[in-house]
Amino acid sequence: MSLYFYISYTYNETRNSKLMKTKNKIIIGLIVGIFLTPNIANAKTASVVGCNYGLGQISTQGIAEYVTEKLSNMGYQLFNTYTPTRYKLEGQTVSGQHFIQSDVVYLEGHADSSTMTFYNCGGEKVGFNKMNNTIDLGSNGYYIGIGTRNLSNVKLAMLEGCETARGSNNISSQFVAYGAKSSIGWSTEINTFSAKSWLTRFWDKINSGGTISEANDYANADWYTFSSIKNIVIYGNKNVKLNPISYSRSTLANNNSLVMKNEYIVNKKMENDINITIENTIKENVNSKFNLADYNNVKVSESNGKTIYDFGLEIDNVKVEIGYTVFVENGTISRIYDNTKGQSVDSIKKSINQLRKNVNLEHKEHVYYNYKTDKIMEYKEIVDIDEAGNKQINMVANEI
């Protein structure tokens, strides 16, 4: 077994002498096991890759560690690495599978529509490409073709990187083309700043027993500083569930506690003016005082059968990280999510107007008001592009 594997799989070996117990004790033990212990029918495997690129504050290791924790909680046997090399990504795991043949494959790093790349963290530049052949460029990279492996065992491949779902023939779609049940990619550039929050909600929902589609909706329903994180494309079967553990009825009820209390189910047919239709629907169902003039409307996603609009509060060119998220399906407003966090628009206006007297916002980009700290912040991009053009974006917040 290679040292880089972290295996969250345990077993108990019982000696023959311990098996010689009374029949009553055995029955009691079985009953306790049935009601208190999760039942895993078959061992499930998951492969996770994250990387600290060592450039500024760009690192995907923290999110990858969180995903590893969630998969471990669900009983998966983990094969994860934060120092990827060609040996680790191409070799066989202790289960006899190759690294990307696990039930769940989570890759996070520099990417474009054709490749996912890791470097500076494992001592060499390695990654995956969308083709059925491996490309060896020497010191310029070693890209394993995902088509060189039988991926029929993969339930979900998530490729968290810029543009991994751009176009019709991309690295995410090819996972399904080569046999995976489902895959997830991003159609646009994304940044790790908002990715952390989105992925937390996604995997929390998966951990509670939700399908891939339900987890995607649950994550997209929330508010994020940079809404491009919602540009998700799901390929293959959207109804796959990844939690293999079956619980007692009471435990399962607790797992389904991720109820969105800010959700409003509506059925309003879209009219010619989208903004007016959504404004009237919010007034009728959520907030009668809603004023469209206070909000910046962004169509953040149009995929998986839904169009998502974010209406973010914006006062005098200062954005506030609250607003409303609207789901439109088949030309009908289906759901509205109140992401105002209980904040008063009038109070926020007063605070921003007062703060603006003491700050100069000229030539500032990505200016936000943090209602929790009552400060105006500027977010600055950290962009890292490798030699192949693969990109990763992060944001750093500074008080103005």
C-alpha cells in the first residue's frame, strides 16, 4: 500500500475465543448494531485531489480536505492526495482500482475545458486530459487521459475548476462519455473565495442523503459574493445519491433537517418584462416593500433546466452581500429565496451613506459593504495562469 493514501476504513477482527459467547449476548449485540450502527452494504471508494500551489493565497487543499471529511462521514474508503504525482494519479489503489475509477472522484485545481492541472505541490506538473490517450510533455506536464480508464464504476466526478464544463465537448462531459454515471463542471471562470461556501452547502446536502440535483439546487439557493460559482453543468444522471449508509428512521429524520426556511414556492408565468414580473412576484409572495431600483439583477446561470437570477442589494455603487435568488423553470417562476438575512434596507442605506463620507471609492473595483462589521471592503483578484493557460482565481478582502 502506498503511503500517500489516507484510508478511512475500519474493521474489527474477532478472535475465535471471543466468538464463543452465549446465544443471548450475541442476539443483544446484533440488535444494538442494527439500531445504532450505520449499515454499509458494500465498501465505497472516493478519490480526492487538492493542491497548494504556493502562489499568493491560492490553494485548493482546504476545500479538498472538507470534501474528504464529508465522504469519510458517509463511509467511503478514501484515497486522497494533496501532493499529486504521476505515480499517485496513475497507479492502482489498494482496492485494485485506478485513482479515477473510484465511486466518487473529486478534482480541484487549475483547469480549462480540456485539462485539470496540478503543480508545485507534488514536485512535478501532472493532471488529467479529456482524451483517451496520455500526453507526456516532459517537464511541461504529464496529462493522463481519462479515456484510458474504464469509468463505469464512477457515480460522480466533480471537476472544480475554471471552465471545466465550457462548450459541449469538455473534460466534465467526457467523464460521462467514458462511462461515469454523472459529472459536474463549471461553464465559466470561478474563484475559490465563493467556492468554499458553495461546496460546503453542496456536500452537506449530499451527506444528508440528497441527490446530486437536490444538492446543486440547495447550494445555488444561497447568496455568494461572486455568483459565477453557480454556473454549474451536470452531465448524466442527476438523481444519483452518494450516501451509501442506511440509518434508523429517527436518524434519517435528523439528516433531512436541511430545510430552507427562506424558500417560497410560487407558480408565476413569466411575462414580457422579466424584471417587472419578478419584482411583482417578490412583492406578492415575499416582501411587499421590495423596490427593484435598489437591486442589481444578474442572470447567473442557465443550465440543468433552470435559469437563476440573483437580485443583489446595491446602494450608490456599493454592493451588499444580501438579496433574492429566483429560480425560473420552463418560463415559470418556481421558487424565490429570501437571502436578505433579516437585514433592513433602510438601515443599510444609512450606514453606507455615513461611511462614504470618510472613504474614497474612486478607481475601486468590487466594492462591498459588510453589514456584520459595518465596514466597506474592496475585493482584489489574485489570478494565477500556468504555462498551458489553465487559470485559478481567488479574492482577498481589504478594508477601505
